[in-house]
Amino acid sequence: MTNGSNLATDGRLLLLHPDDDCLVARVPLAAGTRLVVAGDEVELAVDLGVGHKIAARALEEGVVVRKSGAAIGRTTARVARGEHLHLHNLRSDYLPAHLVGGQPVASDGGVARAAHSDGPGAASPQRRSAARGEGAPDGRSVRATASRAPGRPARLPEIVGYRRADGRKGIRNNLLVVYTVECAHHVVSRIARGFDASEPGVQVVGFPGCYPNEYAQRVLGALCTHPNVGGALVVSLGCESFDAGALVDEVRASGRWVDRLVIQEDGGTSATIARGRELVSEAIAVISGAERVPMSVGELVVGTICGGSDSTSLLTANPAVGRAFDRLVQSGASCIFEETGELIGCEDHLRARAATPELGEELAGRIEKAAVYYAQLGHASIAPGNLAGGLTTIEEKSIGAYAKSGSSTITGVVDPGERPAGPGLYLLDVVPDGPAQFGYPNINDTTEIVELIACGSHVILFTTGRGSVVGSVVSPVVKVCANPETYEKMREDMDVDAGRILRGDADLDEVGLEIFELVARTASGEPTCSEALGHEEFQLGYKVFRSIEPSCLA
């Protein structure tokens, strides 16, 4: 392949890796704009948004296209140099995106067919990835600005946490009011009303289903015994299948305050609400006395997720979070990244970073499982908003999601509700095991935040290009905005302006340090934007996960 190091000769374009076949718009560009590419002038035929791609060279039909050194699909037609690369001429080798107007917005790639018809000799996603010889999409090839060295040392505040009876330490002091079936949701909401602004915070969580599910039982148990939680009031209707008694026993065994109400036995709606409010007042008096103890950054568990992604996510916010994750891991923290359905195409890179060969195969297997799961659904985890933001294929979205993990060795893999075995970097698998089943919802940001918290995360780093307002009921959510235009529109909701990297006002290391310091300030009690705005989103449904061997955890 021709080296592309001299292709990006226009300051309005970014070359992310010397072997790339595309250039990325650093600023909005109007149709008719003339750009210099490799010394020659080209004229844009269409408007080009920030993060959208043009061909860096003429490309024949059917050739692999690389971005940030990784394959992001292949051309469906001949593409001229300077031509917009998107849905009309680029398709995934894996899975289509969501349907728009009843039509697929990308081709039905190989995995979709292999999952239904190919025999045992068919190429797996991992084998195709290896055959293409992709570069590592670690975000370190992004050169929106030159590195600035040396960086200043971190400025970390004193962190004083809440010691729990089970020996863990929290950074918030919440009381959870829990419903164990949707029929109890209204009563629980009325019980919690009026205590929202109190300290400790009173938050509502619950399981809407009526049928038993081990996943929901495990996740609610993990939330009620989370270090940011001092106690739980469990409210049941009384005839549902959820094992409320087991949940109460689990909370009690952790040494936290716990009590239970059963609407069918405690007098119905009004009586249960009145008694529930009395119990909440009692609980607040108890957990307000939680011992305050010093904490270090190394004692934190930090999760990360991306939502409302666009092409700027790879350029700014995601690799900046990766830098922060590297600092956190070096400080002894436990860090968790997830979205196995948005790591498709990154199997070999995960293998290469695994602590052991066995773990490497487990990681790759989790991504292959996700590819098959989404093939059964008929589309990849890439939606119209992602497409409008310049992302074309699941592979392209994956390299951005992968960048959030940084460059540390991957220590283990966990399922929702399972805590990391120790310090280090972990992958959270959010895709259910087995075939897609009726009533088992697709993956979404709110559920994934809940799952990261159920794995013990004290703080969640949420990157977004298009914008998101989702918060959390247990752990604070830090919003890292990738797109400078989005930041200007949604300043109230965003904690970090990573888009200034595109403006040349900062580099990835500087923003990574800012995120690292903000994690510490959040742990010390500084409210995030979503906390200040009162966001308390929560969602829990049905999923099925197999147990994994202990060797995969560490």
C-alpha cells in the first residue's frame, strides 16, 4: 500500500494514520469548497460535516478502506479522490446498520449470512479480521494537534469516602427504594418523593418483569450492596416471581440497613406509601452516620461507555478517556470498558492486549458471540444518529469504542453484576448468551450504565458526539463531549469539552489528564452535570449469561 503520510496537505483535513485511505473533515465544509490533497486541488461535491470522510486516493470497487489504521469496510463502487465516503459507496464486512424507512442503510455483511447459512468452515469475524491485517485502533495515531510535553502533574483533591460494613468504600451515600415488579413502581415512586434533595440521596431502582431471571436478581443485589449505597427498602406487590426475600437477605448480609414492604399485606397503596415514608426517614437517620474515611484514586472502580457517537468520538473524547484509563490503571484503580457489540472487528487487538492467551481467546469469543447475536437481530449496533454523524459501518464505530480502553493490559472479563477480581482493566460483556429471545431487549445506554454500576463502578465516564443527557441513580456520570458543535448546544449537560482538541486548543494527553482529575474531584463530592440537573435514569430487563471460569477473571 502506498504510504499516505503526505496526503493531508490541507489544514481542514485530518490524516489519522499513514496507511489510511480516507481523510477526515476537521471543520464543516460546504459543497464547492476546494481542498488540497497530496498537492492537488479537489472540489467537494457535497456538504461535509465535522468528522465525515473523503477518499484520500482513487479507490476501486470492492477494496478495503482503512481509517486510523483499521479496516472499516469496503467500497461498493469506484470512488474518486476527494469524494465523500459514506453509505452510498462503503459497506460493512460484518453487519448492516438499523433500517431507515424500511431499507437497510448499509449492506448485509458476511456475519449476517454466516450466522444463518454458512457451514462450520465459514470464516469467523476474527479470522477475517486477521486476514485483513488491520492496524491497532488505539487512538494514539490521532494527530488533531501535536503532543505537548512535558505535561503537568495531576492535581488531585483529598477523597473522603463512606466505609461500609463489608469493608468497601463509597463516594456517595444513597438509600435505594426498590420495586420487584412494575406493579409496585408507583408506590415506590411516591415513597421516595420529597426525599430527592436530601442527604443521603433517596433513589428508585427496580425490576419491571413478572417472571424470574437470574440476571435481574444478580444486578439488583449488586446495586443494593454497591459501595455508594448505604441501605435499601424493598417493596413488593406480593405475587410476583422475583425473590424479594433473597434480595433482603443479601443486603442484610452486607451489613447495610434493609427492610421490606408487601403491598398486598401492608394495606394497599396509601398505607404502604405512608409506612414506606416512615421507614425511609428511619433509614436516613441510620445511614447518615456512616463513617467517613480517606480514599485514594487507586481504590476506585471506574466504568466507561459511549452513546450518541459520531465520527468525532474517535478523534477526541474516546482516546482522551483511554488516556485517563491508562492513568487510572497505573494508579491501581479497576477500570471497566464494555459494548461488546461495538467492538466487532477488534478481536485481534483485544487478544494482543490480554494478560494471558486463555483470556485473549475468551475476549475474542465474546466479540464473536456479539456479532452472531446482532446478526440474528438483523442489524449492527449502529443507528441513524451515528450515520448522520459520519459513521458508516460497525467496524468504524468499533474503532472509536475501542479507543476508550486505552493501552493497558486487559486483566479480565466480567458479566453484569460481577465485580473485578482486583486492580486493572476489564471488559464487561453486555450481550446476552444464546440466541436472541422474545422479551430480551436490545442493548441501550441506560441499561449499560446500570450494568457498569452493578460491577462496582463508583464513577461512569460517558463519551458522546451527538449528545446525551442520561444520568444514573447510584453512581455519578461524567459526560465527555467529543464534538465542539454539540458542546456549544448542550453545555449544561457536558462536563468535559474534548472537542477543543479539534480546534487546536488542547491535545489528547491534556484532556485525558483533565478527565483523570475530574474523576478524583467527582469522587471527592463535586457533582457532575447530570447530578446537578437531577438525572436519575434507570432500566433493567431480562438477559441470560453463562458462568465463566475463574481463570478468565484474572
